[in-house]
Amino acid sequence: MSLIDLIKHPLNPELISEAAIQLGESESNVSKALGSLFPAVLGVFAQNSKQDDVINALLKTSSLDFSENLLEKANNSTEIQNIISKILGEKSEHILSHVSEYANINKSSAENLLKVATAATLEGIKKCAHENGLDDQGILSKLAENRCLIPALLPAGMSLEHLGLENLLEKNTETPVETSAPITHKTKEEVKILNQENSEKSSFWKWLLPLLILGIVAWFLWNQLAQKEVLKTKTATENVTLIPEPIPADSLSDAQKKIEFKGNSLQVVSDGLEDRMITFLKADNYKNAKDDDALKSTWYEFDQVTFASGKSDQLTSGTEQIANLIKILKAYPDVKIKIGAYTDKSGTETENLALSQARADFIKNELTKAGLEKQIVNAEGYGSKFATLPATATDEERAIDRKIALRFAK
């Protein structure tokens, strides 16, 4: 997993739901706050001036494990509060003020969530270092590599400037002293030798030497221009490779984009369910599919729909995504879909099958209410049939197996 994925992994819907209950805030607002706070913390950690403080913070928390009970441990840890004071300093007040206003939560709630984001960031860095065998310098290099990805992590309406990180992407222009001193000394010696040789040369060399120097200068300038072009090309290539991977379904700060289709427009998650469906349909891939066999291998996960634990008729998020799906299907009345629901391996298989079927039926009923029943071929619950993790895995790890998805059908 990447450093950013390791940080975001514990900031899942279950933690958000738990935090919302404890803080008396809505889940959507808690999600917006955490989606702004963890990039802010990562951004401050990645700044050149904070390198020593970050390494010291990792040493101080090396014996602490935030991989479980993150919410409780982060808010009860004096080390986390000390790290926030040391590394974020006065910037923390600026961040808290803007995030609490942006997410419409109390400042005290934002303070608690800042501790959670800081603990998650430290835990993610420690895991990344462990998995990749990084020493202190390797950790700092990894942080520097991720600096340019931070703007893409921020939710719509939040920017580096709002968080006081407008200088985050500026390059470090300091030049090590060691590299300049020897060059200066060598140049002086060469000039001295050159002057001595010039005084001993014949008149022939007195006019030939300037020509040779001009030739060298011309070659040097041409070479420098060529290097700039190579550097420019290299930089462009590097920028392309640094574009972040599609953000996972449980992301807190999904990149937003506007998609247009059949006279409609939606503001959706980039590479999310709606974006992928519209891309597929606009390319006429559905129209050109010969039969159902050509469609059944590609599923589109509801990346915003979450059910309350153990419930099949109570959503904690996702009503907007269902509304978007209705809008898409109405724009493409000839398109048919199949709905699938999945659980993890906890509980009995009988219970899992019943729960997943009920959740699939819930989505089907919502679409049926909108008059789309003829476009739904089937809604099926698969229980834990396709679950990849054992029941002994942590609840956070098993979250990947709990999902609702759909595919195109004919």
C-alpha cells in the first residue's frame, strides 16, 4: 500500500460513524473534516523545516499502536497533543478554524479529529517505513515524494491556502556549502595557471587562445540549453507519473469532477461509480456488447453507499449516489443492470446471505420507486461467497468485503 493509503485506511466509515456519535456531529461533516485534516497534517509533516521534528515524533510514538481503537487512543494520548503543539504550532489554530467552518462542526470537535488525523498519519508513516525498510532519510524522502499529491487529496472547496500550506510545493533552493567551495578554489588555481601560461606563449597563441575560449563558451551554452530541454521533458514525465491513483471507495476526500451526458450534468467522484458508468456508456460499449457474457465480468461498486451495521433498510450515506444512478438510468432507458450485495465472513452464512439479499433488494426498491423496474434484470445477495479475508481479520480490514455493486446486463 502507498503511504497515503496506509494513512487513510483506518479513517473508514465505521470510525467516522463512531466519531459522529461521540462528538454529536453528522457523519458527512465528520467525513469532510477528516478529509481536510489528514492532508493538512501530512502537508505540515512533509515541509522541509519540519524534518527533525517528524523523526522525533516517530521516535516518541514508536511504542504506541494506533492501528486499533484509533479514536480513543488518539484523544487520550498526551504525546499526540505534544506533537501537534510542536510540529503544527500556531498553524494548528489556523487549520482548526478553517476546517471547523468548512465542515460546519464545533471547534472542539475539530480539535479531537485533528488528534485522530495526526495519529493516523504517524501510524501510516511508521507502517510505510516498516514495509519498505526505510531509515530516517528514507522516511523524509518518502514524505517529500508525496508532497505534490496533497492538493489532489483535499475535498472540493478546500485548498492549500485555506490550510496555510500555500508554500508546500515550493522547492528547497538551498545549496550545500560543500559543493561550492572546492569549485571556487579550483577555478582560482586554473586562472593563475592560465595567466602564467599566457605570459609565456608566443604571439600566435595570443590571438588563437581567445578563439578557443569563445568556442568553449559557445559549446557550453549550447550544452546548457540542451540540458534544459531534457530537464523540461523529464519534469513533464515525472509530473505525469505523480498523478495519484484512483482514490479507493472509502476515501474521505475524493477528487470531484463534473460529468455531462444526454443533456444532464452531475458533480461526482472522479473514477467513482457514476464516472465509470458514464464513460462506459458514452463510448457505446454497452450498445456494442453482443450479449450478457460480454458484460458480466465488470462490476461497478457503490463507493458512497453505506448501510448501518447489520441493517438492510438504513443507510448512513449514499442517498445522493442512488439519486445519481436514477438520473443515469433515466437518461439511458435501453440500459439494463444487475445488482449484487456482499458481506464479510463474520456471522453465519445463512445470516450473511439474508442480509446481503435484503440490501440488494433495498437498492432495487429505490430504483423501482423511480419507475426503473424494467431496467433491473436481477438483484442478488452473495453473502460472504466472494469475501477475501477471514472472520479473524479486524473489522477495519474486513470492510473491503462489505459492499454493494452493479453491472450492466442484457
